[in-house]
Amino acid sequence: MSRARTAREKRVQAERRGRLGESVAALWLQLKGYRLLARRVRTRWGEFDLAARRGGVLAIVEVKTRARPELGYDAVPAAAQARIAAAAEAWAGARPALAKLDLRFDLVIIAPWSRPIHVRDAWRPGDRP
């Protein structure tokens, strides 16, 4: 078996794990009373995993699937946070019905044999240097 094939298979497997993690996170949020608005949003400025609404809050959610829960907390570096924020602002800005909602950036960590961890207000754009 060639290395290229092995690397490709690993990417495909990681993509499948990520999609499964996003599905679990979406279900978890719905069970917590959130209404799922979008999944896998891509804009020219960036992308984000989930958009969900609960009351007056629009939560832009990044999902991280990791082998252990503690590995997910620092899995969204500052550059990724900036891209997610830009994508969220572009996406929400194109939807007037969402204009009055408070925008929040959340993290959901998915790990085997663990309950999903929902970190509300995980970061704010510009928090890190």
C-alpha cells in the first residue's frame, strides 16, 4: 500500500469522523432547546460548522471531534476564530431576520465514551493576539 493512498484514506476517515461529530453536536444542541439553522456553512471569507438559535442568541458553533475531551478546548486557533467570525458575520448579515440576535461563538467537543461538551461563548473575535 502506498503512502499517498494511506494519507488519502486517513483524510477520508477524519472527514467521516468530523461529519459524525457534527451530527452528534447538532442533535445535542437540539435536545438542549436550540433550533438548528444551518450546517457546514461556507462563505468566501471562511466557514463554520453549525448555526443554531435559542431565544435571542445566534450561536455559531465549531465542532471538534477528538480522542479525548481535553484535546478539544484549544483546537480553534486565533486565525481559525477570525475566519469563523468573518464567515458568520457575512452569513448572518445576509439574513435580515437574524440581525437583532446576539451573536455568540460556541464550541462543542465530541469524544468517544463522553457526553458532548458545549462551551458557550468559547471565544470572542479579537480576544487573542
